[in-house]
Amino acid sequence: MKQSAAAAIVALALATACGGASAGHGHGHHRGHGDRVPHPELSAAQYAAMLDDPERDAWQMPERLVRELGISRGMTVADLGCGSGYFLPYLHAAVAPDGHVLGEDIDAELLAIAHQKIEQQGLTTVTLREGLPADPRLEAGRYDFVLLVDTYHHILDRPTFLGHVRRSLRPQTGRFVVVDFREDATRGPPRQHRIPRADVIRELGQAGMRLDRELTFLPHQFVLVFAASST
Ligand SMILES: C[S@@+](CC[C@H](N)C(=O)[O-])C[C@H]1O[C@@H](n2cnc3c(N)ncnc32)[C@H](O)[C@@H]1O
């Protein structure tokens, strides 16, 4: 592809950053170029360049987010929809040396890029897993934190997906964190693809989870921390 055409595609992707619906993606086959959610027009490398753009750090504040959530040494954490692994180095640094980070996604090619990052940066606590669109394939009762960053709006069968997440939380103390773009944010997917904060809280309530905490320092995204309703 000519450089100018590639640049135009990346510019379009940045304009709609993380937008698009994931309709039409069935279960049980390896995904890659052509059915990438939400950017089928991008190669995995192009999408990873967008997700891992160093300029993202200024508004995503990954270190502060991990710290203020209370993710710490020895914990077991899952990053669902981890993509090319933007958050994995920060999660590793927080839980190392004796914790564990699981990076999960439905896109095998993005996971391959995350794998390279793990090798190159020596992220010894991190393992990767390919999940299914409605089932991240998590162990029951294991996780101190399950994170879902900029991915909630891509999940179609949320009742099923959220049921799996709830079962994966460590009893009493486990927390599920949803980070996604606010309706008024100047970054993020097109407005029609954004799910309002109140709808996220309502859907989580229907899935047996209650809002426990909220962090409000990110300029474009809400950070909602949920506990199982029985705790
Ligand atoms: C906007 S990207 C965010 C990636 C990463 N969380 C980050 O913050 O850089 C959305 C990711 O969600 C993944 N995804 C979409 N639907 C998914 C599903 N049902 N289960 C797991 N991952 C999914 C996509 O493959 C993509 O990597």
C-alpha cells in the first residue's frame, strides 16, 4: 500500500478511535485481518500502532490508573480485550514479581503483537489467552481485578460475558473495572457507539454487580469499579 493511503487509513482510524460495532463475529474461529473489531480495514500492526501511540499516555494515564485502583504486588489481574497489550507493562510492574497478569482478547494477531512485547520487555508475570466473544474463558473465583478498557461497547452478548466475569472474581474482594469513553469526550468512538455510564451501571446491576467506587481523574473516560452484589 502506498504510504499516503496507509496514512489516510490510520488518520481515519484515529478519528473514529475505537469505534464501530462488532456485529457479525461468530464464535470459535481465529480472528485476524478482515474481521478485526472494530477496525477490519487495519492490519494488526496498524491497529497496534494506534493503541500504543505514546501520545495516548498523556490522557490515558496508565500508571496512575493502576496505582489508584490499588493493583499491587502479588495480585492476580485480567485485562480483557487487551489488544496489543498497552496496559500489560503497567499491570506487570504493579503485581511483580509474584503476581499474575492475564491478557485476553479475541484477536489472535493482536495477541501475537502483545506476545512480542512480553518477550522484549521481560514481562514475566504476564500470560495471554484467546477468548470467545461472549466468554473470556476465565477461571472461577481467581481474580483480584478484571479490567475492561475501551472494550465494553464492542461486546454484543453482554449478559453472558458479564456472567463469566462475575464468576471469575475472587470472593468478597474481587473487583471488575470498566473504563470507557464518556458521551461528551472529545476522543473516542462516534457518539452512537458510546454506551452511557448510567447504562453500564444498570447492565452490571442486572449481571449481579454493584458500583463500589468511581475514579474521575481521566479527561475522556469514566472508570467504574464494581463488586459482586452479594459482597
Ligand atoms: C479499542 S481496543 C482496546 C484495547 C486495549 N484494551 C487498550 O486499551 O489498548 C478494543 C479491543 O477489544 C477487543 N475485543 C472486541 N470484542 C471483544 C470481546 N468480545 N472479547 C474480548 N475482546 C474483544 C478487540 O479485539 C480490541 O483488541
